[in-house]
Amino acid sequence: MRIRNLFFLLLLLAAVTAQAGDWLAQVNQCIARGEFARAERIMSKLPKKTRAAEAVRIDSLQTIMGRIRKDFNLTPAEGAALIRERLPEATDAQIDRWKATRKLEVMTIDGQEWWFRKSVRNLWLLGDEFAQANEQERQATFLTRRHYMREAMRTPADRMGVRDWRRANITFTLDVDADAVPAGETLRVWMPFPYENLRQRNINYVEGNHPATISTASRHHTVYMEAVAQAGQPTHFEYTFTYEVGERHIAQQDLLALVEPYRTDTELYRAYTASEAPHIVITEEMRALAQRIVGDEENPVMQAYKVYQWISRTFPWAGAREYSTLANIPQYVLDNGHGDCGQVTLLYITLVRSLGIPARWESGWMLHPDEVNWHDWGETFFQGVGWVPTDQSFGRSAIDTPMDAYYATGIDVYRMATNEAVGDRLDPPKTFIRSETVDFQPGEVEWRGGNLYYDKWHSHLEVNGITPVGSLIK
């Protein structure tokens, strides 16, 4: 597994830095082995002309190393101390076992062991010793989500199976720290915006505090603004918008009655059953794994459901590393035995595509009361029905409950979808490597000197109201 992971990491770095000289291959190998100091030395000794020509490429490589260092910033002594704050009786042998089984995630950088900054928090989600407490929390989560489903079922569905239409009023803000860039420099900012689909309609940009451009040429849908930084002052960006959003699910028995054989000669089928490197890579191993999961089942509805169930039962949730530092996210899930919402979604998409079932990415925000946060899910295409939502991560809370199949082909109303692809180019284009190279939720910021990472700014989504559409009709 680790050899495969190294291979995928080399592929990722090659994608970021392709078509350069031998120095690049050496740097790629150093980063994959955790030899960051050597990678920096190689780049520092490049001829001045090469460094000038490859400035953005070198910046991207240095940025990836910097992000890995930020993610792995706990010494073993610091990590062990954090564990013993909650579990005083934890022994060195236990800690070694947790590392060996990847319940604790560690990495060697320049010869020194470092722990992932979320590794101790994740231990309480992943360790067998804490399974009972986690199961109690999962059951409580199920009861909350069952309430959302029952709430939606009180309203009739339209002809597309969408019900419980609500009008959401949202304000999004982003603040760049004072003096994050020199005074007088222009900040370029991209922020999330919903798009029209079966479950979202009547999207309306209301107002903002700077001139805004709504993207038209990206599948990461954004509001773009610029502003000039003032000395000693944070730079504030803000806008308000409304849209209507509905709950949609197609019951499994209905899908089974409606599904038809795939038309494999269509552009849609070819596009959404193909690989999209680096994070949707259909290998012979993935095909073999998918086939083992579905066994003799041939119906695509049940094949997709079997994959969905297998992932839900096999991979618990844990806090994620920065996606931009991971070579192949589905392989990371398989190697480490856990994944957050986006990671298990990419695994689902890869596995069902390996079976010839079209699937695609969708993501944005979850807007549930007291639970507003970034979230990723997907959509699965069934011939004769079309695209249906699949929330692989939420499926974990519904295992062995009456909602077991609900999120396999459904999604609740408390959503804002802003992205319909993985790692698409922003509109207008961004010059430097993005803070998030796969997804897009909190925003992106840069100036002519480079990308600004999350530690230089913060964003916030405020739900001003989510009101039933029917109650607005006079």
C-alpha cells in the first residue's frame, strides 16, 4: 500500500510540475520521501534564469511542503502528552500499536517523526477502545437526520421528485488579515455561490461591498471581488444572496422499477465512467475491489448500493489532511482505514465508475440548524431516471436504521451546492496554486506575490433564514 501511495504522490507532483527538467524529478522524489531540506537545496541551486522561468512551479512545490509541515506539526512527546491528558493510563506500547495500525497518523520529515495535527483528536474516533461512545453519538446523529427526512415528507414532491422547497438567505464574508500583503496591493478573492440544478433554483445575488463578478466558465461557482489593501487594516469582503433549495430522494424500489440498460455510446456515459487523475483513477485493483464488493449483483442500482453500504460500514469519519497534499485520495482512504466526507465520496465515485456506473462530484455547504459547515457528496446516474444525489458520508449515520438507503439516492434540504467537479479551474483564472486544489468552500485569496493560505484570512457563512417557499406566497 505504501509503495502505491508513493507512486500516486509522484504522479500528483508531476501533474503540478510537469514538463520541467531533471531537477524536478529529483525534487518530486525528495518530497515523496519526506526529504524536504534536500528538495529545497536542489531548488535553491538552480540557475537564476531557471528559477525566474519556473517561479510559479517552484512556489507550488514549496507550498506543498509547507502545507505538509503545517499538517504534521506535533512532536511524538507532544502527541503522547495530549493522549495522556484524556487517557492517563495509555502506555508506550499502546501508542506504538495505534501508530502501527494507523489510528495515529505520523510522517517522517527530514529524519524526524511528526504527528498529524488532528491525530490525537482522530484517535478517539478510530480507536477500538472508544467504539461504544462513538456508536452512541452515531445513534443520536441518526435521530436528528431522521427528523429532517420526516419534516420533508410532509410536503408533496414535484414531477422531478423534489419537495419541501425552502428559500435560503445567505451572507458570506471573508476578511484578509491586516498587513497580510503590502499596503496598496490588490487582493483577488473568490468566494462560493450556488448554481442551478434540480434541487436549486431562483438564484439571486442581492448586494455586496465591492464590485462582483459571478463565474460563468468554471464548475466551481464563485463570486469574484478585488480590493486594495490598506496599511494596518483588515480587508473585508461581503455579499448576500438568496436561492431556493429542495429535498430530493428516489426510493430504491422506484429506481429498480425505472432503471434501464446504460447507453454506453453517449458522451455523458463516457465522461462519467472515466478516470480523472489524480483523485479518480480507475485501476485494475479498483475494478477488482469493486467486483468483490458487488459479487454476482448485476443491477446498477443494487451495485451502487452495495458499494455505498460497504464504504459506510468500513471507513469511519476522521479529520482530514489538507487535500492538496494527498496524492490519490481514494487510495489514502483504503490505506488508512478512514476518511472525511470528500474522501469517502471520491472513493465511492471511483469504485462505481470502475463498475461502469456514471458518478460525479458535488459539494458546498451543509446548512443544518447548529451544524453549518463545509460538506461534500456526489451524484449517481441511472439510465431512465437521471442523476440522483448520493451522500456517502451521511450514510454512515444511517447504518442498520430505517434510513439505511435514504442517503444512497437522496439528500436533505439543508444544502448549498456550489461545486460540480473536482479541481476545476477558477473563473477568472487563479495564478498561483490554490489553498484547496480539489474542492472549493471557504474561498481563495491571492495577490501578485502569491497565494494567501488560510492562516492569513478567514471566512464565514451566515444563514439569515431558510423559509418554506409556500409560506412566502400571499
